[in-house]
Amino acid sequence: MSWHKHLDTSWFRSDYAAAAMPHDENGCVTGNYWLAWPPYITDDKSDPGSLDKILRRRFKTLEAAMAHVDKAWPLGEETT
């Protein structure tokens, strides 16, 4: 299994790609959707790993967010 549970609402892979519900600074869930992000964050707004795109891309389920991460950033592939 490549996914690891941090919280019920926050999961990550060994490369630190992740799927999670939005949380505030106290760890309280602040939305009813899931976010998915790569094992890197970039300021390049054309890159799917930009924070701007990560925050706009929302998923209804954890499984959908995980599937997006696994397809967009396969585990074991190098990222730029």
C-alpha cells in the first residue's frame, strides 16, 4: 500500500504527495471536499503542482483525490 493515514482527513504517500480535506491551524476541517497535491509545490502557475491549481482542484471523495494523485504523479517517477 502506498498511502499512509495521518488523520482520517489527511493521507500521504511515501514521496509526500497527499490527499486531504482543508484544515485550519488547529487541525479542524474547514471544508467538505478533498484536495490533492504532488510531492512538490511550485510558484509556476502553469504547473499542476502550483498552489493556485491545488486549491482550485476539489474532489468529492478521498478515493477520487488519491486516484488523481496516482495518475498525475505516479509513485516512483521523478518530478521537476
